[in-house]
Amino acid sequence: MITENEMQRLAIESIAETVKNVKKDFPNFENEPLNAQIALVDMGYNLGTGKNGVIKKFPNFTKAMRSPNSDWKWSAAAFESERPQLSLERNEHIRSLLLSNISHNK
């Protein structure tokens, strides 16, 4: 039986690995606002990273997130972040994180 501490350790390792790989998929990751970083990690954790992950499964989201900062970038990324297999609440949360960056461009 796995202990609570072991579960936490495995979760932390899994998230750390996702962050490392999301940084490879989205080279500008470190320069993105925190809310965008959170959304990218959520997408990477859920969909996978690398050539068969977010990049392949959500090409329009990827294109938006690799674009220069603009209102279009955040609106397009928010629109393209919808994952049908997830709850409405989780999709809305990620969408709101991305849309919150629009005000940072003004």
C-alpha cells in the first residue's frame, strides 16, 4: 500500500517533470505571466508534452501561446483551451486564467 507521503512525492515529481517538458514545448514559458504558466502546466499535465502532447492535440492553442503578447493571443488561447473531457469548472478556470492576461497588455 502506498503511503500519503509517497503519493505526495510522486505527485510533486510528476508535476516537476511536466513543468520541465512544458518549458521545452513553450520556450517563452519563463517570460509568460504566472496565470499563463499555470494554464500551460495544466494543459501539459492533462494532455501530455512533447510532439504527441499539447502541441499535436491542440495546435491552435499552441500557435496562440507561441505568439507575441497581445489581446488576440490571450483570447485565442482561452478559446482554444477547451478540453471536452474535462469538467465545465476546470475549463472555465483555465479560460479565466488566460483571459486575465489581457489587462497586462494595456
